[in-house]
Amino acid sequence: MNPMPLPNEPVDELLSDYFKSAMPKPWPSAPRLAEPSRAVAARTEPGRRARFTLAASVAVMVGACWYFASAPQPAARTRPGAEPMLPDGSATMPKEFKRPAPPPMLD
């Protein structure tokens, strides 16, 4: 896709010339700071905060898994020695829910 050339407006040229003239010709160099002490260098070591964050998140995940794994288990559904709800598998469909027999097919 080709970009459309924009018309050259006189206001744009005037503003561009003004701001370019306001810029310093030899750009000043960055100010030099004193050498940081070893305490500051150790505190700002790259990657140290990231490693600490990773270690803390792994510790939280392991702790949460350990906590939830050792949580109290739900009680058994039946007490030992109690009769089962449906002895001998005697459950049947209530007659209200049974479908009527289909009518015989006529040939």
C-alpha cells in the first residue's frame, strides 16, 4: 500500500522551521554522575527482583497445593454398617413415567 503524499502547508513549514531553530545545534552531552557505591549496585542488580518474585510465587503455589491436599475430606456418604438405600438393585421406573405401548403397525 502506497502512502498518499500530504500537501505541503505553509503553516507546517513555519512551525517546523521554528522548532528546528529552537533546538541546540551541538546537542549537550549527558551529565556524568558519581560512581555508584557497591551497596547501590548490589541493590539494583538486574534480575534479582525477578528471581525473588518467581521464588515467592512458586512458594505460594506449593503451599496452596499442600494446604488444599491436607484439608479435611468430606464425610463418607453412608455410615459403616448402615443399610444401602436400594438393596439388591430394586429400583424401578414409576408407572407415571412409563410410555404407553406404540399402536400396532397396519400393513
